[in-house]
Amino acid sequence: MTTTANRCEATTASGKPCLAYACEGSSFCFWHDPDREADRQEARKRGGKARQGRSLATTGTPGPVQLREIRGVLPLLDQAVRDVLELENSVARARTIGYLVTVALKALELTTLEDRVSALENALAKR
């Protein structure tokens, strides 16, 4: 489907002229050309099928998650970051990655502190 330099002769639902270019051999664009109804239906059908096949959690789910411990949160954060990395690039995706990385860094920091406190408690208990 190629276009010519002519604009579509149809008007939109609001009464404004369609700004799309007319298809070659027609005075209408793809969406307004009455001879292209079957093509439009096929395009909608294919688009719907493509959308159905998409999954947000494409890398699978982590094993059992224990939210009662800081260490249990880390696998869930890893999985969330992997899932977000597979999404289409966008500002929202970048913000989400930044947020998840910040949360992961905080969880790692708390894990380190938890290990240090545990080591100190063990050392004191041996005395």
C-alpha cells in the first residue's frame, strides 16, 4: 500500500478533514476507503492475535518467596527487574527499572547489616 501526495477526502467523526494520505489509486486513506473493509478487518484480527500472545511476565516466576526475611525479597526483585527489562523501551520502563534497582540496593544493604549484626550476636554469645 503506497500513498500519493493527496490527502484523504473523508472527514473524521468530529467533522474535521482526515489528515492521512490517500492510498494509491484511491481518494481515501486505508481507514476510510470503502473498498478496503476486508483488509481493515484482517488487520484488526491480526493485531488482536498479536496482543493476545503477549505476556508481561515472560521469564517465568521465581520459586517460593518468603517476605518475612530480607533475603526472601531478593529473588522477587531479581525476577521483577528481568521482567521489566523485556518490556518495550519507554520512560515508564526506565523509571520502573530505576525504582527497582533502588529497592534492590536497599535490600542488599539491609542484608549486609543483618549479616553483620548476626555475626556480632554470635561472637557475643560465644563469650
